[in-house]
Amino acid sequence: MKMNRTPKFVLSGVACMTFVLTGCSRGGLDTSSSTDALPASSLLDTPVYKKGDVVLLNGFESVKDMYAMKQTNLGIDSIGKMSISSTQKKEGSSSLLYEYQQGGNPLLLQRIDHSLAPTLDWGIIDKVSIWVFNTQIEGLKANLKLIANGNLALLTSESQSLASNEWTQLSFDIDAVTRYKNKNDIVGITLEMEMGNQEGTFYIDQMEATIGDSVSDQDIANPVIQKITDLPEASEIDDEKEFLKVLTVKGSYDALTDAQKALVNNVSKLNECVAKTDGYGLLFDAGTTLFSMITTSAADYNWSGAMLNEDDPDFGARIHLNVSSTAGSNGGIMELRYGALENASEYNEVILYVYNPIAEKRTLISATGQAWSGLTCYFELQPESWNRIRIPMTKLDASGGYFLVQQPVSDGWLFSGFLGITNERSANDMIATIDALPDPSSTLTDEDTKAIQAAKDAYDSLSEEAQKLVTNKAKLEQLVAIAIYGELVKPVITLIENLPDASAIIEYSQVHIVEKAKEAYDELPDEAKVIVTNADKLNLCLEKAEEISKSILAVKAMLSSLDDSLEGQDEIFRFLSAKEIYESLSEGEKAKLTSEEKALYDSLASKTSGYRNLYSAKDNSLLTDPAPGDYTNVSVTRNAINDKYGNVFALKVKKAHEKSGATSFKPFASLDVTGIKAVRFAIFNPTGAWQNNSSCVRSDWGKTKSQQLPGEYQVGEGKAWSIIEIPVKDFYDTNDVFFVLNSAGANFKEDERHPVTKGTWLISSFYGVTDDAYYTEKAADTVALVDALPEASSITDLSSETKVNEAKASYDALPEEAKAKVTNVEKLNACVSKIEAIIGDLALQIDNAIEALPAPETITKENFSTYRDAILSANNEYTMARQSVKDAVTKADKLEQLVAKLKEFNPLLAIDMIDRLPLADAIASESDMVQVLSVKNFLDSLTSEEQAAVTNANKLTECLAKCDKAKSLVSPLAGASGIASGRDTGNKGETGTTFDATYGSVFTVRPKNANAIGDFHFNNVDATSYEKVAFNIFNPLNKDASFVLYTVIDGSCAKGKVFTLKANSWNTIVFDTATYGSNFFFILNDTSSSEGTWLISNLIGLSESALPQETVLLRGGTEGALN
């Protein structure tokens, strides 16, 4: 049998086996030592052996011998049982019978200290063997492994087929190096049966060891001599693979003792080869070191496999990894850990090679933290080939790291050692690259620009230490500024040129013009700023602008934008900024306010007495210490002024956190929050995104508060401000608060990402709100909601219900201290009582209508037509009622039974629906086709006997002939699951189905979120074979409503289209699949949309090319408005 003869093979398992006759400790081989199961011979003195002797380790003659063989936990939930049997035997009177039942491959361990030769010197053993009898399974394979402490498989045989109904010997040779290095660590021998989850029975007998020669120093030196002989001549060494091979061989030589080194007669060649590797080092030796196999990070990381070191003709050595199984979803994850990288600070980057044995691409993930955390890099591994992996030291951790691969199950993963390239070598290569670039004063070509960009990318990837050694960096920076950023700086230079001279800046309005120029300048990369030729002018203007922003001119300008009403948080913030500036002025400057301005100032100061400036953006610095954990980022701040919020910090994020894309800051060391209920500040999101968000966190992460920050894309230019309120009780008790700004993805497919590094964030001063002001303010919101309600005496219907409920919910949510400040609570109570009375009256009307109907059991075929319209009318009234009215109806069960009773007369319902259809020759619109196919769906749902009773089916057949290009895609008859809500915007609603006299069955939808705007989509739509899709929708409102259609591409909203739905009418929506595909959704874009129940027909596909464009049609066929 062919053997793998290279040392150290690591095994890892997913779960512990189930044992019948013996057990194991979870987490590894049973390495406990016990004399209870030792044969008597193990207590004898160590015998003396000679070469060629065969030593019996286990003859399996007794139950005691059976207990010396243990099932281990290296398989996955293996179940089997062992016994001593005389049915089959190789020698002696019996053998070990193993009956496998299910689970992973059985792995049976013979402990050496439980064998018949427990004191055997393994330094003189050169062969191990065992006999196996396979009773029935065709193609069964097995292998042997030699196990050392730590679950290391030092050697393994290749899998060998076991012929049916005969004995087969498995064996492997133990080479001199393995014996020499590991003789004191060997703990046992394992037999693995590759069962493939097939039940099977086999016998085991005669486990033996054969005595060989003792190992000499020459035996150990010879493999190293051969490796040196196999190296190319030093003059031929000139690439990474050869450097890696030379350094790996040097590692083998360095591991020898002095006596063994003295026997290496070609060390001079090795030294010559090593001299050619100047600038390189071996950071991880694949010939002597193995990865740790991490199987505990999470369920998906639970995997098993085996790993060994072996020689490699190209790299000197490699790690050979076989992944046998994984757990979890999506094929599982293999996770490997490597230890500390020696002298890592001396290196700029690491090169290694990875062989992907799978016939498909895989991705190798490098991570500094366990379970795919920390700094990460991703590398595409081409199938069945070696792949060069380059990892900058800036993406590594000197203390070690992790490799991960998803869906990794396969034998034959190979990893070379890690070749490090020193900082000095990398810097010298960079210097040569820059020297080869053209002179900055020359005319640059497109090819020059590409070369400059490549050089910049190479420089940016260098470690900090390597960058310090690049002596001609200035030339590169100059070239980068000219070639890459030349066009970028032109608009900024123009903005600065258009600024007045600093001496001419005399008005507060000019301050904001200077701020815009400064923000544009800050957006430039640092390399580009060096070629902004008028940057000095900008700095002079900034100095003058700062002077004005702290003067009486700023106070006057802010007061001029306010009046005595002081509405909105922005006005409060703006006045508090004005107040802060005013109080810092001299008495002479203060006197420059006019009497009207001073009167307004005093009034507003009185109104804002419950607000206190806790941390000012006028003069303080915004600290940018990162939040605890891996939130490293680079940010700069300055003081600025804003026309909306006054004094602000201008925060420019230069570099976000490597993995999360977030930045974080601790704005101040501590705050005096005595008497303060909440801390507030305003923040401007400059990225344009919809979904950046801010999180307030304590340093222990024991408390967090997150808030979405809308961007200008969502709310309009200059309006992307958000007020952040942080309760003192939860956060400021420790004065240890951080804020995290998270990045956002693209809004739509054509859109770009929105990183936190885009634009300049503006953050106001931090203000505290006293307890009394806080409760007054909270009450004011409720008071305003109640003031906006009509008088109770004028409420005659439920059109005000939503607003009354909103006001009531606002009041109920207030703490008792705030409720006491709601001065118009009596009006609220009167409105609530009036709404409740109207709900009761409407429910009573429906109850009376139901009460007037006959008992369900009295409906017959003969009186069906008499009661049908009345039952359907009551059902329609109930269906279209608000939920509050439905909840108050007491006889809904009877109505439900009556509708169900009508369906017992389905043929009569079908006859009525067919009568409602237009004549075949009159079918001229998608609305008609939707109706025809709805009726067809209803007829198809009937039994054959019911269908036979439909006397006007011929009319439907004629109509269907006119609709041969149409097909129903989603039908309400299949249940409410055909339509759903909230998938795309989070605006959820209620969905259901109800009976309809025209369509047979329709979907019901009603938004239920706070703003009453609903997001709905059809489920499981496949419109790929159709040019158009269509459906009918009933608008229950007494006004026209907006309907917006979107498609979803790569997870983002796109192709928004606005329609108008006519009031109290059925409308037909038609749109093309080329634009909207099958993955579309729609929004009922009206804040009143929750005031009624919307009805939606089945969805149909249309393959006819000659159809109208996107339209909204009224039931009568009149085209509606299309925006």
C-alpha cells in the first residue's frame, strides 16, 4: 500500500459519537490513563526486541481486549457497537466484531498504554498493521492513523479498499524522522472505516507493530541534505517561490542539533542560496507548523477534517488539509488560525500560495479576529489551481490571524508557508518605481497618469514603516496632485477666487459663503490640497469669518431670523447660539442691539430658561476618541457657524473604520448634568443617503440608542438635519458616552454608496433640557395635536379618528408630570367620546343589517336570489369598515356564516359573476381581462358537478377567447399569502381576502403604520414570459390618492412611477415587465390611506405586444391621470 510519510496530521471533529459499549470525553481523544483495562502482560518489565520482531498490540481474544479499543468522538454522531466474536478470526480463537448503524465514519482508537505492549519504545518501530474482514459492503474503504498528544495524526495510510468476505491487512511504515521527533508523544493508533452512512458489519484482528532499526543522526540529516541538493543553484534563484523554498529548507536545517548539522555536507550551497533571499523572511513555516482548526465560533463554523505537513517541490513544504464535513447552512465554514508572526514589524507584506481543490471558485477570507471579525481581506481562489495571496501587513495582526473558506468540503487543500517582504525591500522597490516616473514639470500623457496612479496605489498599500523609508515620496505626491487631482481642484480654486478679499468680509451672510468654500476644500484628498494655489486666501477669509461669527453681527443676524413664537428645535438652538455669543461680548458691543432687538432677545431668553448650554461648539473642541472595541478611525474637527443651528462643530471623517465603515467620537470628557432631564444636539448628514444612522453608546456597550439620519436625497438640499436626544438617566450617569456614525449603502441600483467620509458633518452645541422644560415641551406636542382637532360637537364621521387616536396615544404615552401640563385634555376626552359614539352607531348599523338577514341554515337554492344581494351588501359594508368599527360589530360571526352559506351555492354565484361580464365583442381593456380571468379562476375552483350546473359558461368561454394573450399570475383564491407588506420600506399593513360579487375573491389591504403609507407586494410572481402585467385596485377614499410603483434590483429600489387612483373607484394598473420585472412593489402614498380598506384583484400577465403604455384606467374605461 502506498503511504503518506510526512509528519503531523491534525484531526478535528464536529460532534461526539454515540457509544454503545464504550465512551469518550467530548472535545478530543480519550487520553486518560487507567490500569483497570490493561492486560496483565502490560505490568511486566519492558522486554528487549530485535529488528524484525513483530509485537502484538491487541489480539482481540477477550472482553478486556475489546475495552482497550475505544470509539472516539472524531466522527459525527457515530452509532455502533462492539463485541468479541468467534465467527471470524485471523489468528487465535476470536476477533473484534464492530456493527455500524448510522452517523459519521466510525473512528476506533487503540491506546498504546492499554495495549499488550504499553512500554514499547516507538523510536524503533518502523511499521504498524491491522487485519479487517468486510462482511458485505462493496467498495468499503478504511485507513490507519498514528496519533500523538493533542490529537495530531503523525502518519496516515491512504484509503484502501476492503474486499467483501475476506481478510485485508492495513499498514503503514514509520519513517526515521517521525520516530525520532515524536516517539515520546505517540498515544495510539486509529482505524477509520469510510462507511458512507451505510449499515455494515466487519471484524478486526491482529494489531501489530514491527521492530526496525534505531534512528541515527545521519538518518535525521539525510532528508535535509536531499532538500538542499534539490535546490536550484544560487545564481538561478530569482522569484518568490524559490525564495520561499530556500527559506523553508533553511528552517529544516536550523531545527537540527549541532551533531546533525555537522553531517550536512552541502550546507555551503544552502548558505549561498540564502544569501539570494535578502529582503525576504519566512514568517510561517509550513514544514514544521500547522494551523489550529477552529470549530467553535458558531453553528456554521462546526466542521471536521485532517491536516498534515508535507514536502512540496515548488515551495519546500506545504500544509495539506482535507475537509471531510461541515455543519450549518450554505455549506458551512472552515476556519483556521495561525499563530504569532515573528518580527512582523520588519515586514511590509506577506505572500503565500493556496491550492483550491474544488472545481468551482471559492473565496479565501483573511481576518484578524475569530469568526470573520476585525480587519478582513477577500481573495478569489480559482478552481483546481494554485492562487497567489498577497496580504499587506496593515491588514494583519502580528499576534496571529484567521483564514476562512465557505463551502470547503474536499480533500487536497494546500497552503504554502508565509513569505515576508521586508519594509526595506518594499521601500527600495517603491523608490525605483517613483524614480522611473516622469518629471513633474514635463507634459504628462495618459500612460503617465496610469503609471502614477499605479505607483500611488502601491505606496498607499505600504506599511507605515516602509513608507517612512521612501526617500522620494515628495516627487510622487507632486505627480499625484498634478495628474490625478488636477481637474478635481479646479472648482475649489474657482470658489476661493470668487470669495471677497478678507478685508471686504464685513457681513454675517458672507460667513456662510466662506464656509461653503472651506467644506469644498476639506473634501479634497490631502494630496490635492497642495496644488490649491489660493489656499492662503481661504485661510485669511476663514479668520475674518470666524471673527464675525463671534461678533454682534452674528447675534443680530440670528435674531433677525426669529420671532417671539420660537417654533421648532432649530430656532431654539439658533437662539441659544446667539445668546452664547451675546454673553461673551463686551458691554459696548452688547449695546449695539436696537431696542426692538433687545426686547426680542430678552423675551426669547425667558422662554428658553429651561435650556442650558452644556458643551459649546463656539470655542470647544470635539473629541474624536474612538468608541471602545475595534472602531479605529481618523477624523478632524473645527469650529464653524451655520445659518440654521448657529455654532457647530465641523467634523470631517478622513478614514472610517476598516471593516464596518463607521466612525465614532467621544465629544467631551464630561458634562455637568445636574437638574438636566435630557441632552440634545443637532447633526447634519452630508452623505446624501437615506439610511446613515447615529448610535449613542456607553463605553461598556451596556446601553445604546440609535436613530436614522435622513440625507439630502430624502429630505432636500440643506435640510438633512436631525435632533438627537439622549436621556441623562440611561447614559450620563457615568459621563462615558460615545457616538457612532454608521455608513450607508446605495439608495438605488444606479446610486453610489454613501460612506461617512463623504462631506462634512455638522454637529451643534450640546444643550441640556431641565426637568420642567422637558415635561412642558413633551406636553406641548400633545397640546398641539389636541388643538388641531375639530371641536367634538362638529365631529360627525370617522374622518378625524386617526388624528384623535394619535392625540390620545400621545397623551397616554406622557409621564404623569407631562400629563399635568396638557391644558386641553377636556377637549381631547370629548373628541374621544364622540369618536367612540360614532363607532358604536356604525357598528350598530352593521349589526342591524346582519340581524335583518335570515339564519344561515335557512338559505336554500330556492331563496338564494332573494337574500344574496342583502348578504353581499352587508358583507361589503363590514369589509370596507374601519377596523375600530369591525371590532365593535357583535354579529360578525353570523355574517361570516352567511357568506360561507352563499358559497354552498357556488354555481349560482358563478352565474351571477358571468352575467356581470361584458360581452366578448365588447372586451377592450386590461380591466376587462382582469375581470374575465378572475371569474375563470372562481369557476376553476368549483367541483366538476358545480361547474356543470353553471348554465351560462358559454359566455365565459367566448370572453376567454378574447383574452388568449393573458394569464392569471397571482389569485386571491389561493389565500391572503398572495400579497404581503413591509418588505421594502418597512411600512407594514394588514392583508387578507374577501368575497366580491364581480371578481369572486379579492385581496384586502390597509396600511397601519404611523404615517398611514403602506408598502405592498405580490408574492411568488413570475412574469418573465409576459410583456405587461395588470391588476385592478379599488380606492375606498373620498379623494384621489397617489400610488407609486417600484421595482427592486440587487436589493435596492429603482424605477419609481407615480399613478393617481380615482376616489371610490376601481382603477386598473398596467406596466411593462421590461422595466419592472417580477420583483416589484407599490406604495399607497397618501397619509389618509389607512382610513379605508383597499381591494385588489388577481394579477395577470399579458403577452400581446400591442398594448397601451403604463396607465391607470377607471372601471368605465376612462384613462385616469398619470404623473
